Amino acid sequence: MVSFKPITIEDREIITSYTLNSAYRNCDFSFANMCSWRFLYDSEYAIADGFLLIRFWIEGKSRLAYMFPVGNGNLTQAICTLEKESLAYGHPLLLLGISPEAKELAEKTFPGLFLYIPERDYFDYIYLRKDLAQLKGKKYQSKRNHINNFKKSYAYTYVPLTPEIIPQCLDLERQWYKNRTEEDSEQLRNERRSMTYALENYDRLGIIGGAICVDGKIVAFSYGAPINQDTFGVHVEKADINYEGSYALINQEFAAHIPDYFTYVNREEDLGIPGLRKAKLSYQPAILLEKNGAVKKPDNTCCDEKARNRGAVASMLRR
């Protein structure tokens, strides 16, 4: 059986040697995301059969799930390897974050042997970088209005993320968190833990960020990291809503300062939050990246084994 190891910050080079050269634009394949959220999922990786394999725990850490293998080796063997391990834990193989490209490969390799479950709340919003940076055309008029109102009210500077401003960014996030404690506090606490880790280790994680500064005060900041060679992931964006237009401005400024060799910007999922979905759709995504859960049919194992839990698939489909 393949030996998995916890994802640590020291694994950046080996993991990104696979992800940065892949065709997958999922936010899940950002190393910064993998590492800063590892505390929640106990994420681990292995290199086998020419692929990067990633596993993590869900449902209160009671069930293993896997990302689609990334690499150029023997895909049949790689998926069989994952299935054997999943069956050993008593579950049919579950792959999460399956994009259309991954689904096509899975069907070519194991035609008809996976059940695909679209997860709309986890679709990624992917934009053309130049659209976010330039905001040209009628469809972005309201965004330009918000930014112009900000510029009329405040003199500001855009500054890159550096160790000197990180304490101010954390202060802004603390105030942002304090104003939202009536919401899903566990989710917010998890985000805060991930963000704090990322900011404190931004250089080692390969993170790029920037902030809006007014009268020496940070009023908005954003950061992210490369997903692959043409797609940059924006992982966090925070702003002081007392400064009207601050969110629209940091969105545009950050996009304008992302290296221009990135064609796309992935601004991640909306998690089914109505306001967040409306806001992300209002920026006119070039790609609404479908992501599926893929469950291996238990009576058709690729490894000549029978699934040990035949009711697991039906149970998942009902959730």
C-alpha cells in the first residue's frame, strides 16, 4: 500500500512540480490552500505510479476522500491504488473536486464506473485577469462607480504584501471577524486560522498579496498563489466596509498587480452563500468551473475486489 505523509510547507517544491504543470485550474490544487487548510482535513500526499496523490478526511474526519491524481503516469494503476486503500477503510472510492477535464479522463479510463455528483456550491469562479484589472464595458459600470466614489473620497496607495504590513492585515481581519461573530462562527474561525497561518508564512508558501492604504492605515488586502501556469488563485480578500468601494478597489488593484503571464484568476467557490454568489456572478466569470464528487460503483472495482459497504453510495447521493 502507498505510504502517505502529511502535507507540510517543506513539500512545496515536490507538490508544485506536479500541480503547476497540470491542466487543472481548481482552487483545490493551490499549494498555499493545501498547506494552510491542512489542520482541518489532515491532508496528506504520496507520489506513486507517476502521479501526485492527495487524500484528506471529511465528515468529521470519519471518511477518506481523494483528489484526482495529477501527473503523467499510469492513471489506471493510480486510481486502483486509491481504490484499494479506500476499500481497506470500508468505503467505495470517493474523488472530490472533479472538473470536466478530470471527468473526461476518468471516463476514458473507467467508462461508466463512476457516479458523478455535481456540487454547485463548490463550483469555482474563474475570470480573465485583464477583465478584473481593466473593468471595461457596460457590464462593469457599477464596479467602476464604486471605485470612482472611493477615489473621490480618499487618497490611497496600493502596497505589496510585506512583513511590515502583515500585523495591520491581521488587525483588519480581527475587526472583520468581530463584526461577524453572529454568523457561522466555526467556519469563520477555521478561515481565520488558515489565513493567519498563510500570512505568517506567505513567502514560503509562494503567496503574492497586496493592500490598500489610506492615511497610513490598511483598509483592504488580498492574497493568493499560482494554481498552474496560466491560473492564479485569489484565496482571501478582506476590506473595511466603512470605506465605500474598498472591496471593488482591492479586487481591481490586485488583479492589475498579479503577474500578467496569468491569463485567468480563480476566485474560488461561493459555498452556497447567496450574497457571495451574487457578488461573484456580478464580475461575469469567464468560466464557472463545474466540480463533481465522483463515487466508484462498488460492484465494479478496478482491482477485482468487492466494495465492503454497498449502501455507502446511496447514502452519499441522499446527502
